[in-house]
Amino acid sequence: AIGAEVFPLTDHDDADLCFGYIGAVGLDSTKADILYDISLENETCLIGGANKPNYHIKGISIPRDIKPDRFVDVSRVRDGDACVKCGGKLALKRGIEVGNIFQLGTKYTESMNMLFTDSDGKQKHPVMGCYGIGVGRLIASIIEASHDDYGPIWPVSVAPWHIHICILNSANEEVLRTGHEIYEELRRSYEVLLDDRNTAAGIMFADADLLGVPVRVIVSARNLENGEAEIATRDKRVKKLVKIDEVYNVIDDLIIR
């Protein structure tokens, strides 16, 4: 974000700082830029580190003891704020850490005395690195990014099932038979979930929303009168009636697209 490598300061660095007791009083501003938050302006009766081991200072007055050259608002940036150096606009975006990398350097290859010979014939220690991917966190992240008030909306690429077939009134033999025929045809190419419970349509649809399968096929007696089934996508973008013999091609087009 700032165009530079940033590393935490440690007590082994040559920073001339007393870790654990750092305070604003007496800091040498010629060695580093010292920033004071705007909330400290005109504050008094403060307590801070004394910059020497085991000591703190009480009764600190910002205008009397420190006299900062300027105060900055370092805690509340807003979308669209200008960069003080380049004038560019700040864009605030939410992010989720779903993986990370560890730059191990030569720490372990040195301890194992692992060597290789480079193109110049010199022996060197390989540089190591590793990474971790949070699979469980990735699932939660996908749901957070793709959902509505009724449940997840799985992208086709990661969906546990591609198609969810809902058979309404499975006591009707023709409806049940047609639903199973569609299931057998689709399962040759896709992961298909079949719901043929003899339950209310509202319950079936609510459960389907909670599962979040990308494409839904609804087989009902009313639509079968016209030789049709209803196809709908979980994201609500598509909802239409198609002829039974066209179900496969329509779904194939939806999933590939």
C-alpha cells in the first residue's frame, strides 16, 4: 500500500530505543519522524515511558513537554482521502486472509548445512519459503462474499452440487418418474442433488436456499401438463420454464457460462 517493505522493529535493531519504556518526552526527532495523533493535541496529565529501563513519567503535558511540530489524523482515513505525497485517492476495500506465505530465508538450510552450487561454481544455501491455505476459512470467505438473506450462493466452481432437483408432490407417480429421469440424465455429467421428499414446497425451497446449489430444477404436476419443468438459478438471475427434453441443454449452457 505504501510502496515499501515494512518490518516490525525489534529490540535487537540499532534504534537507540528502550523497548517497553518508550515515551514521547525526550525522543530525538532528528533520527526518525515522530507522529502525534490529532487526539493528543492539548492533552495534559498523561503517563508515558521515560525512555530508560523501569521508569515512566506521569503528569506529561503535550503543549508543555513535547510541543509537536504537527498533529496528524492517523486513525480515521476515509475512502477518497488524498495521499499527502502523490495526491492519489485512497480506496478502502475489505479483504479476507485466506492464505499466507512465510519467507524463511536461509535459516533452516544453514542449520541443515544444505548447499547447492550456483552457475559461478560457488556453494550457497538455498532460500526457503512455505505457504499455508486456510481451507475452512476459504469456505467461510466464499459464503461471506456470495450469499443473500436465505443462505449461501455457491459459485459453480466450488459448489458441492451443481444442480438441485426439487420434485413437488412426489406422491404423483408421473411427477416422481419424470424427476428421476431428469436426475439420471443430469448425473452423468454433473453432481446432482435430488429432493423427492413428500413435504410442502415452501419447506423444500427454504432448504434448497440454505444449501445454495447454483441451479435448481423444479418438477411439478402443473408444469408437466405442458411438458415443462422450471429452471432457476440460486442467484435469482434466471427463472424460466423449459420443455422436459431441453432441460439438459439449458442447464449445460447455464453451468458452462
